[in-house]
Amino acid sequence: MTINNLLNMISQQSVQAQEIIIIDSSSTDDTRKICRVYGAQIIVIKKEEFNHGKTRTIAAKHATGDILIYFTQDSLPLNYNTLGNIIDKFKNPKVAAAYGKQISHKNTNIFGKHLRYFNYGSESYVRKLEDKYEHGIKTAFISNSFAAYRKTCLHQIGYFKDNLIFGEDNYAGARLLMENYCIAYASDAVVIHSHSYTIFQDLKRYFDMGVFHASHNWLLAEFGNAEGTGLKYIVSEIKFLFANNAWYMLPQSIIRNMMKYFGYRLGIEFRRIPYSIIFRITMNKVWWIKTYSSKSQPLLGNNEY
């Protein structure tokens, strides 16, 4: 199991974790048994209560450490210095959060590999609020597949926002920047984590991203829209295909990126779309079931956080 591989690598890190906390959404396999072998504390919640912000807030409030490091169960530290290298970024007292580099599995498709290449460069950096004029919404980028936070700073912003369809990490990153803290990227803290999404899965993911941005439009008002980043991504992907002798995948790249943009625009306009269609084009069906009904829709989307 991936959770066993993750915990095994964590147990061998050069900097040891003070505690390991697992949020288990009522699993029915051997997850809890495996976690107990590594001395992890296990917090069990009902499956229907799971959402990305709530579960991470539960873990943060339960933790006693000063620096909180988050992994998803399918992320695997590349070496034994992964934890130490990301913690090192907090020597800067202005850094409230840091995220590490993600590299792809060997069997990841070319588009999944490019996504990691685009988002996780070879140079570390520290971003502050003023960098939004150059980097736009990417200034607030964090991935909770592998990220660390200063607990006092998380507490200051009320931890992670509950019941988001997508992007609890980027939401928190934006809030931290607006409190004049910084976000660090640690290129030497590396995990293996990637996906090989199909074209339709990409459409679904970008639809959910559009819903997230439309529901919390203060993010775009504060940091700028995401479409400029999208254009840079397309240019980068074309270059990546040619550099990797995959030029013959260019037609699929064009179709894939058109579907991403189409999905994102549908997400931005989700209030005009029938619930029956939404349910077919989202990655997060459970969120819609809990948040919406076919007869009514809550008021979402304002400039408040």
C-alpha cells in the first residue's frame, strides 16, 4: 500500500517527526493497522464528513508541533533529507508556508510529466504579496500533497477553509500572503507524486478549479486571473513535447488544453449550468451532493474570505 511506503520513508528521515497524525475517513482496508505499526495517531471521521480543508484543520489543531508537514497518502519522499530540507525554509521568520518539489512516476504520461516540470522548477524561491504583479495567482500556489506550515500562522488565518471544492492549499496561501507572510518553494525537498489524467479528467479538474475561483472571486480580484498562466503553460507544454521527441502528441495537446479551458470557463459560469450536467463534469461529486440539491443552490461567490 502507498501509505506503508510513505510511513516507512518518514520513519527513516534525517530529521524525525515529533508526531504522525493520520486522518482516516472510515477506511475498510488495513490502513489503520499499518499506521499503528509506525506509532501514528489515528483520527477517524465518517466518510461523508471528509473535505480537504476540514480534515487538515482537524490535524493541525490536534498537532503539538510548531511546523506542520502535510502529505497525501500517494506522495513518497525521494530521499531521507526531504523533511529536513523543507523545514530548513522556516529559518526565515517571514516564511509561513513552504512546499516541496514533486516529480513524476516513471509510468506517468507525457502530460502528467509536463505538469510537474511546469509547476516545480529546479530553483528554490520565496514569494511575497508584491510578487503578484509578476506571477499573478501563481504567487499563492502551494500543493498540500507535500507542504509545510508554521502553526501559529495557520491559526492566525483560521486554519484551512472548510467545505471548499478545490484548492484549500492555495486559499490558505493567499490568506497568508495577505497577512504579509511569505511562501517558500523548496526545490531540494522532493517527493514522487503524479497523475496520468485523461482528457475528460482534465476537463473535470479544471471545471472544479473554475467553480473554486468563481465561488471565491476575491482571489482573482487580489491576484489576477488564471488565464495568463494558462497561456504560459500551453507554450511550455509544446516546447516540452518537442524536447522529449513527443511532437506527434501535439494534436492531443491542443485538444487537451482546449478542454481544460472549456472546463474552466464552465466552472466560472457554474451557476448557469443545470445540476444534472454539473454532476457529470465534476471530479468532486460528493461535494456537490453535500453542498447542493437539484432544487436549490446556496449563495456562493463574493469578495469576502
